[in-house]
Amino acid sequence: MNNVKDTAFVVAEFRAEENEEAVPLYIDNVVKIWLNEETKTAADRIAQNSPAAKEMIKLRTKYFDDVLSNQVLAGCKQVVILGSGLDTRAARINGEKVKYFEIDDRATLQLKESTLKANKVPANVCYIPGDYVKDGLISLLKRSEFDFEIPTYFLWEGNTTLLAKTDVISVLEQIRDNLINFRLSFDYMSEKVISRTTGDRELNDYIDRYESTYAPWITGFENIATLAEELNLKPIENFSTAELHKQYRPRRVLESNIFNFYFVCTLENAE
Ligand SMILES: C[S@@+](CC[C@H](N)C(=O)[O-])C[C@H]1O[C@@H](n2cnc3c(N)ncnc32)[C@H](O)[C@@H]1O
């Protein structure tokens, strides 16, 4: 694993595994079209060094699936997925007339589009190739038929830890300044994990091992309510993945302390 874009294949492998559970948290019948021996070997290598990684992906998938489904049920017709990688929600959670906009690098999106087509998987998606940091999120959206006037749900999964903090904040500001009505969900690490100040030595070793096989984690946030307030955004939900685990898998023991430091949240525009 030497490339941020390759992380999408490992995430896809972990996400797919939940399908094998007796009572899965979600079903993803689409993701398998991108998986092969190579992606399995890469994912196995990471899972060996950091077994909790799989569960982190599965818990966040369930949370984001639920938030998105509720948005669609409430009538949201426009969804943007930043750094979409091999996200399959456009094919899985596709209420009537919901239009998806997916942003990622050109090669990933081309592979995605062609494989979905070859497998006859319908998805109402506008693919926007580009780098939402370098090119600017709003400039990229303006190149498409994105409607800035209607309520929009933004999903930003598996990205914030990999970006510079200023870039994360700039994306939030761009959404805030250009959309009238939106909700936004993303996952993030506690700042303590990034600065190795959790006080848990085992956890520090775990993170070092994880980063050596995956991609470096460079940004975390300590208090999402404070961040939201500073940016004039309204926090709707904020859960540690430890809390999600307790809710979704009440009979299972938490396998690592990392879940207490890895979060999902949903924000919206303040009135
Ligand atoms: C860890 S993967 C997550 C993929 C997907 N969101 C998921 O959770 O399954 C990160 C993805 O974000 C994309 N990405 C990261 N930074 C990006 C940027 N600045 N612009 C566009 N895509 C980006 C990468 O190419 C990669 O596909």
C-alpha cells in the first residue's frame, strides 16, 4: 500500500466481509465486483497488523448507511460523496430520483463506472474526476449539473485523517459558504491518536503498525462541537465507534481501545 487511492480497495475488502455474518449490519452485494486476490492479499496484510481496522470500517458503514437512508427517506434528492473510492451507496441506497455526485481521481472513477456497467448495476451517478483539495470542491461541483439550491447530503468517509487539517477545514468552509441547506457526515480520529497522547502505549504501537501498512494519519479533532461552533455549523450527532459497537453488537466484546478514539459525526448548516 503506497498510495492513498489504493486505500479504497482495502476498505472495500473489509466492508464486503460483513456480508458473511449470520446477522449482518448491512448488505453490500455490489462491492465484490472490484475484489480479487490482489486486493485480498493487501487487506489481509493490514488486518494482520491491525485487526480492529475491519470493524472500524464496518461500524462506520452501518452508521453512514443509516444516516443516508434517513436523508433519502426525508426527501433529499442530491448526495455528494467526497473521495468516494469504491463506495456502493449510489447502487444500494437509491430512492426515487436521488442523484449522486462522486468525486475521486479519474482512474478510480473510470474503473468504477466501467465495472458497474459491465455488471449491469444501475446507479444514478455523476462522476466528477478531480482532487477536491487542489481543484477546489466548489469548482469541481460547478463543472457538473450539481444544484446548489436544493437540500444536499454530503458524505465524506475515510478521508479526513489522510488530509492536512487546513484542507479539512477549507472543505467544510466551502460547503458552508456555497450551500443553503445541507447535512454532512464524516469520520475522524481524535487528535490524541495523531499526537500519540492517548496515554495508551499499546494503542500507539497499534497505530504505528497500521500506518506502516496503510497510509499515514495526519489529522485529528479533539472536540467536534467546538469545531462546528468555530465554523458556524450545527452538530447533529457525534458518536465514538465504541458507542456504535455497543449499540450495533451488544453481545460482542470491544477488541481494541482505538474505538474510543475514532468517531463519526453529522453536521448541518446553522440557522
Ligand atoms: C480510504 S479511501 C475511502 C473510500 C470510500 N470513501 C470508502 O470509505 O469506502 C479514500 C479515498 O478518497 C480519495 N481521496 C482522498 N483525498 C482526495 C482528494 N483530495 N480528492 C479526491 N479524492 C480523494 C482516494 O483516492 C480514495 O479513493
